[in-house]
Amino acid sequence: MLRNSSTIHQPNLFGTDLLMQLDVNDPLLQLADAIPWQEFDEAFSIHYTKSTGAPSKPIRLLFGLLILKQLENLSDESVVLQWKRNPYYQAFCGMKEFQQKLPCHSTELVHFRKRLGVPGMERIFQMSVGLHGESALEDVVHVDTTVQEKNITYPTDSKLAIKIINRLNKIAKSHGISQRRTFIKQGEITALGYSALPACEEKSKGETRVEATQNHCRCFDAGAQEKIAQCCLFEHYQKDFLLYERVLKQKIKDTHKIYSLHEPQVYCIGKGKDHKQYEYGSKASIASTAKGNLIVGVVSHEQNLHDSHTLPEILHHVETSRGKAAKQAVCDRGKREVNGTQIVLPGRALKRDTRYQRDKKRKQCRRRGD
């Protein structure tokens, strides 16, 4: 049977109400109904002024973008672009009509995270744990410690010295400060020396020492120092100058070295593995429930602690995030008991254990390894 072509013209692809054109059973829309958006609007409104400054983006929009970023494992640039293309993303963030423009610049998400700080992110994490209800309140949790790598290049003294040269030249150029020498040529020569053959290794080390001395001298150059004082720039760049001085004075075998200028808190972690002996970042402990595998605790450690010393902090975070302490934690190493929580370690079965107890411990340790 032949049908006549439809002559009805639909002026808008999604109509006036975006939610009426979407599947209400979609997981994103169901999650949007479960999140208490109004509570977060009231809690995060203290970070904004009511009368001064440019109009801000809606809190639900930025808050929703942060959640989508974590759910879909996207970057700040990607989640903003995908929001424009995906109507379910827009409905999740509270839009009533389909938007054809980007919601915001990706850097606004960075500023929003800085506004919230650690307390704000903790509040969001507690909300995500509370959405799972009773399944997040299991007595047994699995705890593991891994390395959270930072976005830095492989650290060498030569790279750090060249970056210091470029930063100081940029400061001097932006404020009209004349210098006797920029040391850009010397930095290029040293970089080439480090990529040479092993026969030039001693020469490269010597050039690195010379470069460090030259950088140290130009940091405190008499003429430049006088002009910096005239421009009143010491207080503004004091933190940077102290960091540069510390980098130039550190030696190969020093402890608590600086490996990156933009990530000074990074430290070196020995993995003890053949394919990757060292990693540069910070340790992070993760706790998940034994049956549901729900993440109920996450802690980033500022110091390079042994894995056994990270247990008290992660167990305290588990208790804070869900309001209930863990009765048992399955780990690879650690103490027998931490703040009332029993620690289960893989190892030989005890003679006093029954067959049921041995099988139970074996399954717990295997489940954690999976």
C-alpha cells in the first residue's frame, strides 16, 4: 500500500519541552531525579556574591558537568563539547529546551572546582555514596593503594633549569626589565648535551652545574633586582622566586626534591617492578564494598607513606562518607586492627581455623585481587 508523503512541518526538532521528547527511563534522567539539586544550590551559593561581578552560570549546570565528567571519564574540554551534542546531558543539567551553544568555557569548570574546595567535593562524594542506600553500608570493604600519576614530563635538572629561564625571561619582558643576558642559548646547548652519547655524560653534567650557577646569578642580578624593586614585584613573585631557588640548589640524591614547577607536590614512588620502576605523582587509597564493589572511600596522600600507614586515613574517610565504620578490611598488607576494624591479609592458613574460615579468607583475598 502506497502512502502519501507527509506535508506536516515540524519547526523544532525537540519541541518546547525537552523532557517530553526523551526516554524517561534513561539512567541519566533517573539519576537526575534522585540528586537533591536544591540542596547543592543553597550550599554552594555562599561562594558567589549577590551584587558584584559578572552573572555566573547556574550552579546545577556546572555541578552536572562535573558529575558527567566523572561518569563518562571525559576531560573538561570533551564534556563541554559532548553537552552541546547530547540532549540527555542537557536535560541532566536542568535545561528545558535544546541548546545549540556551548554551556561554558572549559576553564570555568576549573574555577568552579577551586571555589568548592575540599569540603565541597567531600559533600558531593557523600551524596554519591548515599544514593546507593543499604548496599553501600556493607561491613567488609576492600582497600588498595595505587599511584595517581600527574601530567608531568620525565624530570631532569636540565629541563627544570630551562623552564626557569623561560619563566624569568617572560616576567622580565612583561614588566620591561632589561637583562644583561637571557641564557636562552646556554639552555639549548645544555639540552643538546643531555641527548648526546654516553661519552659526553661528564660534559653534560658540567654544563648543568654551569647552567644552575648562571640561573642562580641572574635570579639575583643587581640591575634586574633594582628594577624589580622599583616595580614592586617582590611580593607578587616571592613564592615563585623561592621555588626557583630551591630547584637550583637541590642535588641528585637530595630528599624531598622538586620534580615539576607546576606540580611541586609531586614525589617519586618506587614501584619495584621491572617494566616501571618509578612513578611520579601521589599515592591514593581506594576503599570499595566487598559484594557491590561500590567505592565508599578515596584519599590522596600528600606524603610518600608506606601502604600500611595509609590505612587509618582511608578507614576514617569510609566512616565519614557513609556514616558507618567498616568492621573488616581486606588488604594486601597492614596492621591487624585499625580503630576497631579487623584487617584480613593473604597468607598461610592458621591451624586453629576451620575449613569454612579458610575458604572464606581465600575467597575474600581473591575477590580483592579481581
